[in-house]
Amino acid sequence: MSDTLIISISGVRGIVGKDLTPDFVARYAAAFGSVVAGPGKTVVLGRDSRTSGELFSISAAAGLRSVGCDVIDLGIVPTPTTQLAVEHHHAAGGIVITASHNPIEWNALKLVGSDGVFLDNETGVRVKNLASSDAIDRVGWDGIGRTIGDPRSIDRHIEQVFSLPYVDTDAVIARGFKVALDCVRGAGGKIIPRLLKELGCDVSVINGETDGRFPRAPEPVPANLGELSEFVKKTGADVGMAVDPDVDRLAIVDETGRPIGEDYTLAFAVESVLTKKTGNVVVNLSTSRIIDDVARGFGVAVTRAPVGEANVARVMRETNAVIGGEGNGGVILPELHFGRDAPLGVSMILDLMSRTGAKISELVERNPRYVIVKDKAPRTVEVAPIYGALEKKFDGATLDHQDGLRLSWSDSWLHVRPSGTEPIVRMIAEAPTQEAADTLVAAAREVLEAQ
């Protein structure tokens, strides 16, 4: 197997032309259709704007139809739009062709179950095993599935967001916010400008084309938002917003042009919900302590789950959570669906600004400040021995082995884990100061390099 072909709970990812080829995609889609659907069942298909997306969409549809599945092809849409369409059509499942935040040379298949949530690990393993076997049962000439469209999938997505009790559309419209938007030439250009205009915003857009030719690294982390920061200052915007190529993650730039970090997207959404409804909050192990601080203000505890949207969604269901998500800018609201949703995040943040009358910088300053440092290294050795060395080095820390190793203290934490989307080891630390967070990450890197 290629070292860049990654099969995980997130689906299957690889480099276009090396790992992902039309025949590989068709075979994997056929295996997925066989496991979750079958002849006569429906599978929803969506994609982001990557240049390989159309080719792989045709391949995936062919694979699905070859095992008798009917295909509802949405074209270029956000990942959460596809998830919502699976539920709307009562489909057996869905495939999203997107590598999310990965660099431009990558693409992927994200696999969605009938509940609109990414596949659980057990089902994902069944798909993987069938795809690598010779046991896929193809239909004959009279059983081939058909392909139809769904031109209203984005319309419904916006309507569902606006129907939520956490978005006072009239109040937001009355404020007339100025918004600077960076869609990184991904699928966001299909929905976010329209959503903002329907919320009465004066919208200025960069990289709104949906041609998949990303002008910068596509992950919406502060280091990649320099152009948006300058654009916020140039346009005098109240807020800057950036999404990743498949529009499940949202990052914010304040009115001064400062990227505030993706964790605040979720923190603001948690505050917005808990103001109106008390209940459990679930986040992943790499999410900022800011969420704990916000939840504590409402007398609510935070439960942590392994990294990965499907993992967070599962724990949210188990704990009957009212909101959850991941610190990478992904907001999950069960009343909409169990998936990260940037259009939802956009609407909830504007609602919070409208309701409080506060600027983004003021909303940030209301919470304790932490510094979060995210680093990575090539995954060239077994990761397990690193955990033991870190436990010995940081004797006395609270340990969590749900997903790699998370060591935590009263005001800081360090999380080391193999990525599920890239051939790397992630090292994430948070502390009250830059120096303290840097020290934790440096310690992890030192242990990693000593192996």
C-alpha cells in the first residue's frame, strides 16, 4: 500500500494519479454501494471543487450504478449539504468527493451512512475489505442504476439553518454587518455568499470562484489567512470569515484583521446555544479549554471524544448533547444534523454578534486567553513507544488514551496522535503562554525524534 493512501474513519484519501485513480474510486464506490445500499437503493453523491472532482464523481457514480444503486448527484456542494441531502432523501448513504483541508494534489472519498453521519469504524472496515477483494457482485444489463440531480440541496440547507431557534434572522438583517469572506476557491462559493446576503450582510469576497485552484494552503488556520486579514482592514469589515474547500470548517478574523483561531468558532456557537438551552457539550481531545470555560459559565460539563467528526457525533448521541464539535472550526448541532457545518457556524456567530452588540475582538476578550500550538512531523516510526516515553517524562499528568495520548494539567494539555487524514504525527499543546505551549510541543518532538 502507498504511504500516502490513508484509509480511516474519515474515509479514504490519497494523491490524485498516484493513490486515487478512476478505477480505484469506481471500485471503492461499488464496495460502498454493496455494503450500505444494494440494488434499487439510493446513494447521494456530492463533491468539492477540486480539479479531479468531476472525474472522480463520474467514476464513483459508475461504481455505484454497477452494483444496482441509483445515484442522486448534487454536483459541487458543501459536505454538510450532502449529509443533509442523505437524510432528506432517506438514502442508504452518501459519498462526498473531497480531501477537505488537504493540499491541492489530494482528493478523497468521505463515506456517509443512512443517518447522514460518517461511517462507523466497523462498516468502514467492511467496505475496505470488500474493495480489496474479488467479491463485489455486479448487476447485469437490466439492473444498472440511474443518475438524477437535486437542484434544491443548497436551498434546503440554508432554509434549515434559518429555521433554527438560535438564528434570529430578522435581528441579524437589521444590523447590516459588513463581512469579508475567503472561500479558497472551494465549494463555499456556492453557498456562503448567498447565505450572508440573505442575512442582510454587505459581503466582500475573495477566492469565491469554484474552480478548485486553491490560491493558498486550504486549511483555514491563522498562518494561511494573511490575505483575508488584509482584506478585512481594506474593506472595513465587522468580521472576516474563511472556510475550507468542503465547507465544514469555519475560521474567524476579527475587525482589526487578527485571526482569532478556529477554536473560537465553536466557543461562540456553544455560548449561543447554551444561552437558550442547557445541556451537555461534546468536543474532541484536541479542542481548546476555551470551551470548558464557556460551558462552566452555564454550569455545564464538557465531554471529550476522539478526534474525528464521527467519533464526536457518536458521543454526542450517547450523552444527549445539545451542541458539540471540533476545535478546527467545526460546529455540530443535533437539531440540524450530526455533522460539522460552516454555514451553521456563520449564522450562529452573526446571531451572537447581533444579540450581544459586541465586536468579535470583544467577544474574544470576555474569555480567558490561551495559546494553542499545532505542530506535525512525518510518521516514520511506530507511535506507541512515544506514548510511554511521554508518560515517563511527564509523570503526574492526567492521561487519556482514547486517541493517541493526551496529557493534561490544571491549565494546559498536550495531545500527540497519528493523523487520520495525512501520513503525519500531530502534536498539539495549549497553555496560558506561548512559551509554555511551545515547551510542551518541543518536548513531544524531542521524544519523537529520539525513537
